[in-house]
Amino acid sequence: MGATACSCLSAPTSRVAWIDDACEDAVALARLTGWAAVCVALPVDLPVEPIALFTEATGRQRSLLWDDTGWLLAVGEAATIAADGPGRTAWLAREWATLSARTIIRSPVPGGPTLPLAVGAWTFEDAGLASGAWGAHRDGARLVLPRLAWWRGPDGRGWELRARRVAADEDHGVVAQDLMGPPPLVPHRAAMPWPPLPTDFTEQVEDAVALINDGAMRKVVLARAVDEPLVADDATILARLGAVAGSTVYAHDLDDGGLFVGATPELLFAAEGTHLKTMALAGTCPRGAGEAEDLALSADLLASTKQRKEHGVVVEHLAAALRPRACRFTVPAMPHQRTAGQLIHLETLLTVELRRPDHLDVLAALHPTPAVCGLPTLTAAHYLARHEGLQRGLYAGLLGWFSATSSRVVVPLRGGILAADRRQARLFAGAGIIETSDPEAELQETDAKLRLMRGVIA
């Protein structure tokens, strides 16, 4: 069995000879190249739920992804790559390749995650955000080599990953001691005032429907946000979100001490080598009072021309983006119903065999999907930038992890920002608009999607 994950972040994990050797190799590489990094993996026993470790790591820059297959909790930053603008993902990919090539990797036991492993966060908008609810500044995209990460895989095995950037003039013994110590506390930037929220959602829907009927767009996804009083603490919120079946719980620290947190049903993709799985998730209705009513509502959802058309646009986009990158892929003829929390969705699962395992290239091709933006993508994105009146930030953006051989990326929906002082939360929800959309019905759909987080924070 592995060691138990350190229950006190102020105490270092024990050093062993192979870790000192890895740090010595990293220093030698740094002297040749100017800088390097070292990354090690140790087997450890980890709990089924990450809540206690997440809470203990408060103030150390955390990023959590947790679903029924396992979880990854990243703490601190050994190295960070950030970029803004339309070419942000391609730039990150080049810089990540350089960082990976300069990283000395060691793990004494086979079977763990491929190293180095990065966690990533993309805003919905290409460009970074100025001060506001998302902190003093939010880069358009970040890839972070975490200083410390705990990984619990689908087989229940646990791993502790540690990484550190290394300068050419450092002593390898000091590097090893620091590597195995706790990630430092990260000072928070001053919290900024939150911009006011628009209150004309139904009017926005009417305007969008008119433009769609005029042929300007096929679909656009309008989001709204609400500010609510925050009562529950972070641990309680995570525990409640962890009980939501069929979702991925995410929690990501902001630079002002705020926390972006939620439980999303939407996976952008999961990839292992050239094998990739993705989904179209569009078309939604609330669940009923019992199983019989759920079945009836599911049948109505599947039969709805409006919901099927909204869903079909997403499937088309995924197929068009993946076809030139795939040796083969399969698209089911019909969507199926999927329950997530108190909502029923239409879902189509796609399996793809890629020509090459370039997962960041796939990410750039797929995001944003018509499920969160619209179609044509650029037209819908420009419309949202002019008319929606929101800083979406990480909402409807991307959160995920990446290694040389595998990746998993989710679209963070059904969530919100917990303010740095934990007195209020800004919650987000959206609805897909097509030519037959009814403004009041779309408003009710967003209310149904907000219900989860409203209950979680109360």
C-alpha cells in the first residue's frame, strides 16, 4: 500500500534517495538549458471524497475536478503558462511542449497518471477579463503545472504528484527539500466591485429570435446571472454538489479569494491516446414529481421539434470539427435522455479515433460549442459580446487536466462565484435560443437550471 496523503500541509512528505536523484538531474538539465522542472509521483492512500483535503488547502490556489470515477485536486503553481486572444490554445500547446521537454519525471511505482500533468482553465471569452467578479484580472487561458496534486483514479488507487521549477544556480538538496514541502500560501489580490447585472433577459430572447428569423444566426445561447445571499460554507457546498448524480463537481480558486464552484453535466471530451469520447448535451426540461412523470417528460423532450433542433445543431458542430481530425467516428442516429440532478437533458455520445493524439488541438476546434455559444460560432460570440451584458469568465468556458497521453475537459455549467468574503454568490444559467423560442419559457428554463445552486448555497 502507499503512504497516507499528508493530513497537515505544514508538514513535508518524506524524502527518499530517488527524489534527490531526480532533483539533481533537474538541476543538471537547468544548467544546460537555463531552467528545468522536476515532477514526481508517489502512491498514497486517498479518501473517496476530496472535501477535507480541499478545505485544508485553503489559500494555496486550488483546482478540483470530482466525479463518480475519481478526483483530481491541484494545489499551488510550480509553473504557469497564460495566454489571451483567438490563438491562445495554440500558444499554450507550444509552451507546454517546451515545459514537458524540460521536466525530469520520476515515479517508483507503475500505473499512475502520465507525467507531467497540467490543469487548465479557459474563459468563455477569448480575451482576458479586467477587474470584476472574476478577480483583479483573469487570463483568457491558463495551463498550470501544480506544485502538489492528489489524484484518485477509477480503480481507487491514489497518487501524490509534486512538481517544482528549477533554476540553473540552485542546489539539488534544497530543491528536493522544497519539492517535498507544502505549497506556499498565495496572497489574495484585493476584491473588486462586481459589475451590475442586466435584467432584460426576455427582451434579449425576443431580439435574438428576430435575428434568427432574419437569417443572421441559426442558434444563440443566452446566459443570465443572479446574485444570491450565501449561507453555506465551502465544505457544505462541495458535499451537496457531490451528491448530484451524473455530474462533475468543480471548484477553482480566483485570485481575490473568491471560488468558482458548481456541478456540470457537460463533458467536452475525455481522451486516452487517440481514443476520444465527447458528447452533445442540449435540450432540457425539469424533472417531475416521480418516475412516471419523469418518463412522460422525457418522452415529450425527445418528441419536441424545438429541443431536437437545438440538440441537432450541437451534433452537427461536433461532427464537422472532428471529421478532419479522425480516422473514424460514430454518431448515433438518435439522442437519448439523461438525468442530471433535477433536470432531464438530450444527449448524444460520440466516440472518435483521432489521427494524432493532439488533445489541445481538439479543444481549440470544439470550443465553444453551440451548446454554450451558438451557430455560426463567430456570429453568435460577437452577438453575445455586444448584447448579453455579462462577464461569463469561466462559466461556459473550460476546466480540465492534460498529460502527454490523456486528458479530461468539462464545460463548467450549473455553478457560480462565491465572493471572497463569502457573503454572496453570483450564479449563472443559460438557454439555447432558436427561431421558435418563447421568451417566458426560456426564462423558466434558466430558473430551473439555477435551482441547483440556489439550494446548494442556502
